[in-house]
Amino acid sequence: MFARPRRRQLSATLLALACTVALTGAAGAPAAGALEAGASAAGALAAKPNVVVVMVDDMNVSALQYLPNVRSLLATPGTTFDNSVVSYSLCCPSRSTFLTGQYAHNHGVLGNQLPDGGYEKLPAAETLPVWLRRAGYATAHVGKFLNGYGRARPTEIPPGWAEWYGSVDPSTYRMWGYTLNENGVLRTYGAANVEDPALYQTDVYARKAVDYIRRKAPAAEPFFLSFAPLAPHGEGAANGSNLSQRNPRPAPRHRGDLENVTLPKPPSYDEADVSDKPAAVRDRPRITPANEDKIENVRLKGRLESLLSVDDAVADIVAALQASGELANTLIVFTSDNGWMQGEHRIQSGKTVPYEESIRVPLIIRGPGLPAGKHVSTIAANVDLAPTILDAADATAGVTVDGRSLLPIAADTASLSRGIVIETGPKQSGRWYAGLRAPRWKYVEHSTGERELYDLQQDPYELVSVHNDPRYAATRQALASRLATLRTCSGDVCRQWTPVAGPTP
């Protein structure tokens, strides 16, 4: 165990960011209240920041509009990354990327279950909590961890976590009747078919997170808190009778709050012409009225109403940090492990596909030195989360990371050209893809030999793949060449990018 050291100063990057916030008067500079209430730039630099990561499950960007606390308490005083993507749009690989700062092709978690993925495949000895413990941080996790956790050894505590409240599979996917490993002791909360308001999963997790903050702050030792509610992920078959006719079930206090919400229908919804798409999309039928009713009234409303409890939890966490005097010195990250499809390109539900609704996720970071109310257009990715936290914490990774810190990007007013690897696995499943998401381009190579290329500047809804358009031949060739290098990249190579030219006249 680490002794509680005296806190060290923040990293040079965060120091530079704080100076920028305090002194800059140019366009994009924050207002007078940009720094946390009651804290000066000098005060914000007095110690290493605490870190709180809120990672929800299967939330797409469009759901953010229904979370007023997240917007007012995190986005308004913090920085929003408007083009945030995940490299592998699936729970376990994405969360493993968060914990390692590596693409899936490097950390090796290539699915949600064995033999290619799941909790057992995580190289747990060298992950973010381990690195933060080495840097003097107290660490705690509350909620969902990795798919398959607890099935073989339900009382196991993964390396690096000083306090552990991890949900044990398969009970993770129940809003009631779930089991937690609480520091080596198993405890079950309620029954799957009894909707006890006091035992609603997100609320129980929130109370544990708030209790941890109250016990750890203020203290000489900075802390890292991972808060991972299930919402808005659907419940499994063990969710009883699904009394609320929602999946997932919202907290009883929020049931019906969003009854008037209707299903968004962008131009890609139930796409009429999918002749440009791979066979896996072409073979999908059109969405019937009955399908649409299920998408809207069971999935959409259940998902959004379940997120209202997460929004309440964010307010409680911020209030606890404020009451403890630690809010000004806490980096708060809000994001999701992947996005979610709800009718776009005829895909009624799910993820893992390369389309925007699947790979794009909300990403908001509030903390000392970060600009207030700023929107960043540079692409960010989940591979950047660990490097960002390590940069703020002045900590060192124990492996070669593929991402980069977002702190300098947040301070810069110019958009940086980047290319992010998007990939799936395992290859033995017969269907997988590797591709690139760049500011203007999305290029995908499927295991079936099929290709997709979208000019997102001209076609943001990905209605027409131009992979066979002769005007884009040079663009396609350039992207294919970059993908050939980046699909197996590691470290610095992953961060190299040369902009790709547009179509010929």
C-alpha cells in the first residue's frame, strides 16, 4: 500500500492550460467565471487533481440533450469534444482501451467473451488504476467493469483498485437483483422482478460514489474514482416481468418523464437505398410500424429515462466534491463506451458497425485549467482517455500507449488533423472490419472484401459510399495506404497523420 504522500504540482501541460485560461484575452478565451468557483489559477495548481470518470453504457450523442445536469455542471464549466469516437464500438474492447490507452489490436481484447475477448483477456497488471496507484493515488471503482467479470472468480479484485464495488456478471444487466463484489464480499441488492425504488441500480452506485468522495476528500492523497452505471444499456432476460414496459427500466421516479419523446429520424433512418452498403446492411428489411413502435416505446424511452438517474448521480457527485472543497481540483470526465443505432441504415439496434451513431460518443471534461464552455472540433477518441488522465496526474503508463493527451488539444483554437483507427474482431467470426475515421473521411475495409468510403463533409449521414466513384480514386488509395500502416500501429506511429486530398473534378 502507498503511504499518503504530499501532493505534487500538476503536469506542465496542465500548468500551461491554467495559464492560458487565466491570461488569454483572445477569441475563445473563457469568461471571468471560467475557473472553478472560488479557485484562482494559482490555487488550482496547488496539487495533483482528483479524477472522476463517469462512463455510461451504449449512449449515443443524441441522448445528451436530455441530461440537464451533465450539460450545466460539466459542459458549461468544462470542455466538450464534439467529434469524439471509439475505436472499437463494443463494451469490453472499448473499456479495455480506456484502461490501457491502446487500440484493441494491441491490448488484445477483441470481443465481449472468450476465447477472443472478455475480462479474462485484459492485461490487468498494467492498466490505468495500477499506474495511478504508483503515482500516489487512491483508487476506487463502482459499477460495471468488463464483460464476464465475476463469472469464474466473483470475489476477485482486479489489480490497481484500492476500493472495489464491481458488479458481478450476469447480474450486471439487471436494474434490480444485481450482485456487487464489495471489497471481496458479495452482496445482492433486491430481486429482479421487484422494483424497489431504494435499490435501483444507478442510485445505489451513486450513493457509493458520493460516500467514497466524502471519505476521501479532502485528503493528502488524490483519488481516482471510476463510476460506471449500466444505463442506458438494455437489461437481460433476467429482468423479471419488465413491469414498466421499458428496457432498460428507469427508476420509478422517472418512469414516464419522457413519454412525449419521439424517435429521431435523420435522413439515414430506414434508409431506402442501401445498394452502396455491404451485404450485411443490404440484406436488412425495411423497418415496419411494429418495429418502429418497439424502437421508440420500449428501447428509446427506456434508455433515455434510465439516463435521468445518471444525470441525478452527476449532480450528487459534483455536490459532494463542492461540499468537500475538492471540486476546483477535480478532473471530471463524462463519456460512453460506445454509441447506439436506432434505425439508421435500417439497423434497429446495436453497435459494432462503423457508422457515426455507433462510433460517436459524448465526451465532456471539466477540470482545473480546462477552458469553460469550449467546443473542440479536433477528433478525440477513447484511446486518448488514459493518456489525458496520466498527463493531468503526472503519472506514467507501464505500456506503450497509442493515444495522446487531450489537454493540449483543449487549449488550442485550431483543429488538428487526425486519423483514428476503427476496428472489430475477432477474425474467426467471419465478419470484421478495419478502417479510419478522419476529419472528412471514413474509410472501411471489410473481411468480406467489401469497402466503404464516405465524404463526411458532403455526406454527414453516410447515405452514399463513394468507394467506387472514380473522382475519389486517389482519396481511396491514399486512405488505403494509411490504413495498411495504422491497422497494426503501436505508439508514436498511431499518432502520425497526413491530410488526405479531396476528389478530383
